[in-house]
Amino acid sequence: MTNGNGHGGQGTDRPLRVAVIGAGMAGILSAIKLTDAGITDFTVYEKADRVGGTWRENTYPGLACDVPSHLYSYSFALSPDWSHRFSPGPEIQSYLERVAEESGIVSSIRFGDEVTRCEFTGGRWQIETAGGHRDDVDVVIAATGVLHQPRYPDIEGIDTFEGAIFHSARWDHDVPLDGARVAIIGTGSTAIQMTAALVERVGRLALFQRTAQWIFPQDNPSYSEEEQASFRSDPSALTELHANLSQMFGVFANAVVDADSPEIKMVEQACLDNLENNVRDPELREQLRPDYRAACKRLIMSADFYEAIQHPNAELVTEKIERIEAGGVRTADGRLHEFDVIVLATGFKADAFMRPMSVIGRDGQKLADLWADRPSAYLSISIPGFPNFFMLNGPNGPVGNFSLIEVAEIQFAYILQLIDRLRSREAREICATAEATDAHEAARVEAAKDTIWVTGCRSWYLDDRGIPATWPWPFDRFRAVMEAPDFAAYEAR
């Protein structure tokens, strides 16, 4: 017998204890939504000393989100105070801290204690942390994020550099940059943002490019005090703006899954015009021209990169890096580029997810063994043989140029319906079947062949088979599938 909320009536609910792993964007969301659903016996485990996830860990100059701030916001906590259309990272971090504080969930977070092991035994999950803490829970929600483990490049001599060298996600704010000779290795979004932010501060800046990037021209206007005041006085305008932005980005999300769509052709033309019209030197223009289609890699948005790379202080280096030496970077042409600071903007281990945490499911099945080739999950949420273990922004979910907050909200509403089965005592254990997972994966791989991501580039989207590790269908289909679980795809005990 269930009530209108999909779980047993008051007094009949099975009390559940929940562990949420991670207090970034998705972990904060989980804690708030669990509380709203009447599940208050939970702990959020956070390895760091404050919330924020990727926005806490990334503090490099120029950091901003490439999704509009009014969309990269919780739908239940829209803010009238964003300073820009694409607000800077510290503002996003402050927003997440404020939402966590105002929602009252901070007291449920255990800071500075990383979860090292989760083992399913006796129908429950045994949690162990680096600090020796143990917990016994019914449900685990892994809100561990996608891009949080830095990827360091394999460059000879990287340890011999006598200046300062660090990854962009481990920024050393004690290192002086004004007037310094700075190298940036990499050309992803991070490197593009840093180039524009640093070029006028440093004495010389060299951007080491292995692969040219298409740059989508994207202005970043500020919001006036009057605009912010109007949002404050009319919250419905904020809701409408959020909905409109979601619809706009949905169009782009739909475009990238069809390599022949008219929308992707428009994106390609805008990127081409941006390059042709804004890079004056023909030689530099050709160096910056990619040999693959726009949006094959994650599309980079910038209003000022081309201007920055043409600054007198800037140099684009396309020669292959031979090695790093005490004084700088040696390229294949024999030249030694001398620097005071080297920044490694070389991305993240996008396939890490919960790793290096040890996760052991039913019958001693180790997740590390199951994922030895590559991560996989049913609808990116559930893993066969790992009951009552649910992921937000897990393997092969939507990670394109749209709001991962929106994705996580949609996923959590779905997960809550699975949890309701446990609360109502309809099941003690629930996880996707191997058959449903295999069928979903086969369909996903087939659909990926029509996407822009397989049109001839190397990117962090691609797995070891060259298949994009992301959702290959329109975003509308993602919404529809997430409306309600197909319980035939789940094994319940």
C-alpha cells in the first residue's frame, strides 16, 4: 500500500540511513532533496574542509562557468545577484556555500574525512574513511563529480624545472605572476580562460598547443544593479529566465547528437567566422585553425581569446614539447623557452568517478574489476550487483555544454523514486539488472555513431574504443527517460 508520494504512509515507512559521498554541487543537492523528502538520517562525507567540489578546487585566474549563471543554479534556489551572464568561479563557490548554509544541511556534512571504502554486506553498506570512521547505511549516493582528479602530462624532465610548476586545479597563489614569464600547457577551456586573464599581467605568456580549438564567440555582459533589483522584486522573471535558458541549451544539446543537424552547421559557421574575422596574422590564423569539426571536442566559448593570443606579450607555440628542463620547456625544434612559471592545464581523469575509493558490491564484486576496461552503468545511475548504490553525473550521462546542476536535479528525482521502493518496504535491495545495463550500453554505443563527437577528433569524451562516454540522444529524451524508472530494468529483493 503506497500513498500519493509513492511510498508507504506515515508510520509504515522503513527508516533509512543514507551516506552521500561528496559535498560539491550534487552532494549539496542530495542533502537538500533528502531532507525535503523526509529522510533526515544521513551524513554527507566530504574530503575537503568546505563545500563546493570543482568550484572549491579550481581557483585559477579567469575561472568561469561556460553555462549561463541563471541556468547553472538550483531551480529551487535561483539567485537575482549574479554579476555576469557567465559569472566567475568565486561567485559560483559563494553561491554553493550560501545555498548549503541557508538550507541547513551543513551540520550533516562530515568535513575532512575522505571515504576510502564502501562494502555491501549483510544487506547494508559498510563505509570506511581515511580517518578511521565507520558507518553502516542502507543507501549510498555517490555525488563524487566528473572532473576532480587532475591529469598530469607524461613529459620528460617535469620534475627538474627550477621555477614554479603546478596543475591548474592546484593553483599556487603564493607564486607571483605580475611581470613573470609564464607557460600554459594545454588548450582546453581552462587554458583559454587563463590566457585572456593573464596576458596583460605577465611579462610574457606562451600557450603550448597540441591541438587547435574552435572558439565559439560568446559575450559576457554584466548585470546592472537595476536588472538585479528587478529579479529580486519579481522572482517569476527569474523562473522564466531559467526555463528559457534551459530550452536554449536544450537546442544545442540536441544539435550535437546529430552531426548533420542545421543547428550544428550554424555553430560551425559561427566558429569559423570568429576565427576568420578576428585573427589578423594569416600564419597565426592557420595555426589556430582546427582540422576537425566544431563541437567534436567540448565547445569552448570565449569573447576575448583571439584578442589575448594576439597580444604583444603572447606567443602560440605549436612545436611539440620534447622535455622540460631546469630553465624551461625544450621543443622539438631545439629551442629552449625560458620561464618562471609553468601551468599544467592538462585536464582531468574523466573516467575516475569514485576511484580511487574502493567499492565492493554483492558477493564481493569489486567495482575496480567491473570497470577494468571502462566505467559503465544503467542510465549512468545504477550498477548491476551494487544494490542501493546510486550515482549522480555517473558514467555516460549528459556532460555536454549544458548545466550539470539541471542534470543532477533530474537524476535525483529519479533516484528518489528508487529510494521510495526501499522506504515503502516493497524492496530491501534494488539495482539495475545486467540485461538492462547491457541493452542500454549497446543502444548507447550505436546512437553515438551519429553524434558530432565521432567526426574525427581526440577528446576527453572518447573512451578506449573511441566511443563518446556521454548521453548520445536528445536532451528531451533524457528528461523523458528520467521521469520514472522502468522497474522491469531493476532487480528488487
